[in-house]
Amino acid sequence: MTEQPSTTPSTETAPPPYEEPAVEFEGVSVDAPAVGIVMGSKSDMPEMEKAEKELQERGISCEIRVMSAHREPDTVADYARNARARGLRIIIAGAGLSAALPGVVAAHTDLPVIGVPLTSRTSVAGGLDALLSISQMPPGVPVACVGVDNPRNAAVLAARILSI
Ligand code: RP5
């Protein structure tokens, strides 16, 4: 008899094992990361590295890059448009202030995008500006939004999506 996979719900302390997907596209490297972590500024890195750490602890491959939707719009568009073909399956995007990055990424890819609102040092609203910018997307262009300064939850959500 074939052994069936366990359906026991996982806990946050004992994440389910993650298996890298088989390569689906010709030319996609088996080393292609499953999750792309992007952020609007180098100043976001200390916070967003927490998402990278969580994914690494779960054995989920990821890459981490800085690209601003406002300062480097073409770079962001190229990254998002090529993400699926490169083998990425989810994009986590963190930004502060007028946090356009997650929404702009979602505008250029049909992969799931998880936004992380960040408390920028110059925020006049303690991160509320970024929270509203990320969560208030127009119908048809969804961005999942975790709490302010909670990149770890973005990684946990990414792991759960990958385990479906
Ligand atoms: C946003 O502006 C970035 O995501 C960052 O949180 C904030 C401030 O950027 P820097 O002035 O530190 O580059 O676009």
C-alpha cells in the first residue's frame, strides 16, 4: 500500500518539510530560488533579513534584492516580469513610506505577492502610511499584507502557500 502524506496541521515551531519543486521550465536552473525577497531601500535590509532567516530555517531557497519602485521602476518591472520564468514562486516585497513596491511587483507578475509594510525612520504615521499603501490595492491586483515590521510572518505565509 502506498503511504499517504500526513494531514496533521503543522505548528509554527515545527514547520512542515518543504521539498523543492521539480523543474517545470526548460532552462530554469534547479538552483532557482522559490522565493524572491525585495525591498525599496538598503535601509530596509536589517528588517527584511528576518524573512530570509525564517525561510532559510525552513529549508526554502530564496534570494534577497534591493530595488525601488520609485527610484528604479524599470528594474522592478523587469524583475517581476521575469520572476515566474526564472522559477520563483512567491515574491515578498517590503517597503516603507509611500510603499509602492509590492503593488508594482503585483502589477507585473501573476505570482503571489506578500507585502511587508515597514516603519521607515521618516514615517510621519509610524508605518500606517506603508500599511495603507500596500493593503489598499485595486480589485484584480491582490497583494497579501502582513503586519507592520513583521517580515517573519511574510516568510511563514510563503511557506504555507508553498506547502499547498
Ligand atoms: C521606501 O522609502 C523604502 O522602502 C524605505 O523604507 C523608505 C526610505 O528609504 P531611504 O531614504 O532610507 O532610502 O521607499
